[in-house]
Amino acid sequence: MVLVFQILYAAVMLVFLLLSAFIVFHILKYSYDKRAAFLMIVIFLAFTGLLFFSNIILFANLPLEEMLSYIL
Amino acid sequence: MDAFKDFKFQGMSPDEKIIKVLHRNWFDIASQYFLVLLAVGVFFLGIYIYPLIFPQFEGTEYNVLFLFIQNTFLLAVWIYCFLIWVDYYLDIWVITSEKIINIEQKGLFLRRVSSAKYEKIQDVTVEVKGFLQTIINFGDVRVQTAGELENIAFRRISNPYEVKNLIAKIQKEKEAKGLDALGDMIRENAGN
């Protein structure tokens, strides 16, 4: 059961990663002002990286077995 | 024009100069962000209320669960905000010395680029509809082109009347240049 949640979490994170990649791709490829594009990408990647990293750490520290035994 | 000298758009000729680059009016993106901020506000209100509703979870390992939910929500909101921004930023209308270019980003996987030279423009219409559009001064400018060419629509741009006047001015200048060139050619041929 814990494995199912881990797989679900990985799937959700993959979707977020793909969306982030699409955002970076579109800004890099289609932006007409390269300086503004660079600034946008730096801001986006900094905060997204921070949120991703903290999210993974929080998920790793979740008491999944306890929570699932409480629910089930 | 010098403000745009570093900007590059596909399909521009070397002599072509960018006169104006337009995006949708700030109100358009602000109204989308308002809803997002409302959701974030409700969420943060919940963070303050939850210890009152669930005091038994305070100081327990379930704090990690709530932090995780908060973090995931913030991540989703952050990415959604940037998706809104990319959609706004990549919708561009460019007025150059030779043509007008319409670049529309529809979602992540559809991008449409169309252009119309001033010689092909038949009619330019401005539509400013409603109280807010009138007060803030933004609206649509529709450019009707000749033949089978697609019409171009500047959607929800600021100062639409100025844009219309600018297009009309450039069109007149090009017509005058064309007539001058024709006159010179006739004179040259007559001289020969």
C-alpha cells in the first residue's frame, strides 16, 4: 500500500516536472527579449527547485504506514 | 524603435524595423492572478484555522503531513502562475515598418503566427466593450486583410485607438512612398 502511494507521488511529481520543463522550453525558445527570459528562468527555477526539494524531503518524512493503518 | 533593436522575430527582413510590441492589457493577467491569490488566501487562512479545529494534531508527526500538503499546494500554484504568465507573455502583436505580426500561444502545444503587410490591409476596427474596458482603455483591434489572408485580431490591448491610428499612419506613409516610387519610374521612362 505504501508503494502505491509512492508510485502515485512519483507520477504527480513527474507531471510537475514536465510542466516546469515545458515552461522553461517555451520561455527559452519563444521569448523575444533574451534578458527578460534569463531573469524569468532564474526566478522560476530557483523557487521551483526549492519547492520540489522541500516537497521530496517532506514526503520522505511522512509517517505513511501509520497514516495508512489509521485509514485502513 | 531603438528600444526594440535587440528583439528578433522570425520572418523579419534585414531592413525591417520594429515600431511597437504589444501584449494584452495588465488587467487581463491581473484578473487571472486574482483568482489564484484568492485560492492562496483561503489556503493560508486554513493554516491558521486548522490548529483550532484539530488541536489534537499539533506537535505530532501529522504536522509533517500538513506541511507536505501546504508545500504541494504552493508548488501547484507556483507552476500554474507561471503557466498564466507564459500564456500572457508569449501572446504578442508586433507592428513593424513592413507588416503586422500576430503571435498567439494557445496552451502549451499550439502556437500560431500570422502576418499581414500594410498593402494587404483593407480595414481596421476598434472594439472597446463594457465599463472596465472603457475606464482602463483596453479593447480589441481587428485588422481585415484582402483575399484569403487570415484577419488579424489584437485582443485586449491597451490604447487600441492609438494602435489603430498608428497602423493607419504607417499604411498612408507606405502608400505615399509607393506613389512616389511609381512617379519616379514614370518620369525615368518618359525621359528615356
